[in-house]
Amino acid sequence: MIQWLKDLLNGGAEPMALVGEGVAGHGSAGHGGGSVRAQPGETLAKQLALVIDLNVCVGCHACVTSCKQWNTSGSAGPLADESPYGADPTGTFFNRVQTYEAGSFPGTDTVHFPKSCLHCEDPPCVPVCPTGASYKRKEDGIVLVDYDKCIGCKYCAWACPYGARELDEERQVMTKCTLCVDRIYDEKLPKEDRKPACVKACPTGARLFGDVKDPNSEVSIAIRERGGYSLMPEWETSPANQYLPRRVLDDTSKAAPDTGATAGGFQ
């Protein structure tokens, strides 16, 4: 965990005990009726997470819009947008795509980088919460916020090194990606639809979902075979979400083949 946070917790009051039940921040029981919170430092047998293939993400923002739509209309919403068409628009999103240029001209490359809560194994947002609103679920490792307990103090946002927490300005509560916990366990949905909305919406299949602790799962196989990596491992939070690296082409493979064609057509 981040050293300054370790020092804070060791030198200050004991963090509030992470007990009780809840799902998606409504204080109700989770699937199966017994959502138990993980204790700090506890190693979990199951960890649901996203694995994102940066090689095929095209930055279309389908994951962003589908996430916003599902969560606004689901148990996590409504997610407020203040003056969305004004001079200073703000909005609450669980998932964002950052696009930037890598490399130096003329060998530049456009990289689309989706980012949301990483559902860390050692989430720094949890122990700093003064009310126990932020917690990690024992049965699947998902990090959630109990809106009934959240007071909007933003401690979790300050502790998160990934910028994954957002304040809903209308309700004054902290929000974050839930891995669509109200969707993935909904037995009324067809089995193929029980996955996060962003995964369902991705047109290129850049987003995978599953248990990263299961060595035979699709996500674990992809991580092994493609060299998946964590974001900013130096923070020692052990992010559950992983990224699959882009395949970098050399200059010769990038060059267009000589087909004998000209700008106006064939010679």
C-alpha cells in the first residue's frame, strides 16, 4: 500500500471495522443473501476483474456510453450531469477513455487507454473511509460504496492513486465502477448478458471479464499469453484489472507495400 497511507493508519486511529452487508451502495443484501466484507489484507480466493486489450481498443467510447446508460438507470444511479452543454460542464462517469500520442514524429502512435476502478486487492480507498462506506466484497473482490453511509468527504478520492473515484454533485456521494454488480448476478438476464455493460458494448472485443484468480479463466489465460500487466504497480495496491500491451510494429512493417498504384489509380 502507499507509504503515506500506511504511516497515517499506523499513527492514527484504528480504521473502522469492515463489517456488515451491502451491494452497490444500497445497504441491501448481495446475491445469495450474505455479502460479507473482506478484512484489510485478506487474500481472497476469487477476484472478478476486467482485462483490457490495448491492441484492439479503437477509442470509440462505446464502453463509456453503455456504462453511463446502465448505471444511471440501475442501482448505482442516477449519475448527475451538471450543465452538460454549458461553458463548464461536469459529469459523473465510472469509465473514461484517455487518448494520447506516443512516440516521436514521424513514428507516432495513437493510444486509447480506458480506465476505471481497478478493484485493487489492497484498495487504499477502503481504510481511509471514516464511515465504512467504501468496502471490498469477500465473495468476489469487487470494491463498492454504500451510499447510505457515504458523506461525500472525498477521502477515498484523495487516497486513490488512479483517479477512479468521482463525486456525484447532485447526491453528494462518492461513486465508482461496480463491475455492474447488479447485472452480473441477475438470473433474469440470459447467461451471455451477465457481464459488465462495457464488455457487452465493446465492438472490437477489447474488454474481457472474469476471475483473475482462476488460472483456467479467459482473463487469466489472456494475461499469461499476452503478458498482461497492472497499472502503476509501484503504488503496491495490487490492481485486479489488467492491461494487455499493444504490439509495436517496426518501421519496415509499417511501410505500405509498393502495389504499383498511384494517387489517381493504377499505372
